[in-house]
Amino acid sequence: MAQILEGKVIAKELKTKLKEERKEVKTPSLASLKVGNNKEIDVYINSQKRLAKELNVDYQLCEVSEKEGAEGLISTIERLNKDERIKGIIVHRPLPSSYDEQKVFSSIEPKKDIEGMHPYNLGRLMLGGDEFISPTVLSIFEFIQYTGIELYGKNVVIVGASFLVGKPLSLLLVNHFSTVTITHIGTYQKGHLPFYVSNADVVISCVGKPGLIKGEWIKQGAIVIDGGISKAEGKIKGDVEFASAEKKAGFITPVPGGVGMLTTLFLFKNLLKAARQ
């Protein structure tokens, strides 16, 4: 049976380190932008508010009306860019379908882009830099490091090719000399996903499709990091069939209680980094 990588255990250690880092900077301000009335976003926002209070961080929630359009959102971002008190800016997704997300993220000052979505920060990651990397990517990487595995030369399969997680994660892992394969909808529709997963030393899924990864596909002793989250039958589910995968994996993350527990911590870790810079 796999060793379960409990998010709360790793989160406790990270929070202790974060509190020590917090002592090194003056009170930083975080601007959190929400467009419209998406209730699902509120869960993440409330998590941010709680941690901000615990770390004595000035947290500013900016609610932007959907009627203002992308230009209204960008105007707000540009105002926050100029505000020297604001050290970090986060724009919550999903944005309305009519918005050009790349244009929105590109309007954030790179040194305040604590989600690592600006083309400059993504480009720096391509070149081996680590100015600001997506908190979700950092969370997944933290779980891998926690296992103690030597990534050098290991076969890593990422399921999901989004610019938010899959692509930047692949760059981070390549920078640590693992052999990375990115799979996506084309891999799945052509029926090749089982082949790639079954040959992986590390499987990372970040799709949001419950039960996508079958336990029987998992290589004996593999590390399985489930970064997917969705609702099915009234319950929160991951991408991996946990019960069957647990029997073959060496390490596995649960959903809930896994990757999501670290994301807010790494967001604030990036904020403190921005404040120091």
C-alpha cells in the first residue's frame, strides 16, 4: 500500500517556515481581484483571508463588476501596479469567456505577479530562473520533494497541458533533469494515456476529471500526485482512482487534503519574496 502524502502535515511545516520569513519584511499588501459573483472562487479567497490575518498581511479584496469588461479589470490592475504599498497582485480565475486572459495577466507588473502568469515570469522559468512560479506548481513540486526521490533521469508524466499548471510544471521538472512527457486530450482520445502512465516513475494529473487515471495503470511503486479537483456525486474528487491506485503506488496524494492545502501557503511565500525584492 502507498504512503499517503497528507497535505496537512506538510502544510504545518511550511506555515512554520512562512511565519519566520514574515519577520524579515515590513507589512506587505496583497491585492486580490475578483470579477463577478463566482461562489467557487470564494473558497480560495476565504483561505487567503485567514492566512493573511495569521501572518499579519494587509489583504485587499477588489471586486470588479463584469460589466466593466476586460478593460475595466486591466485599468484596476494598472492602478495597483503604481501603488507602492501593493507588493502582490492575484487575479482569480475563471474570468468571463469574453475576456482575453493573456492580455489580463500581461498587464500585471512582473515583480507583483505572485501567481507567475506574466509572460516575463514564464519566460524566466523557461531559461531556468525562478522569479515567480505558480503556487499550484510549487505545491506539486513540494510533494515530490517530500518523498525524497532523486528526480535526475526519472520518467515523469504530466496529465494536462494547461499554461497554468502543466506547461510551467514541465519546465520546472526539466530544470531538475527529469525526463518529462506531457499528455493531453489528444493522448487520451487516441487511447495512449494508459501506456504513458504505466511507464512513469512519477504521475502528476491536473485535469479536473474524476476517475480519469485508473489504478491499474499505475506502475508499481510510482509517485502519484493528484492535482485535479472536481465534484462528482456530491463529493470532491480527484483525477485518480484513489482506492485502486493506492494499492500499487509508492506515494500518493489524497483529494481533498492534498495539493490544494499548500497552494495558499505558496501564494503568500511568493508575496513575501516580492516584498523582499
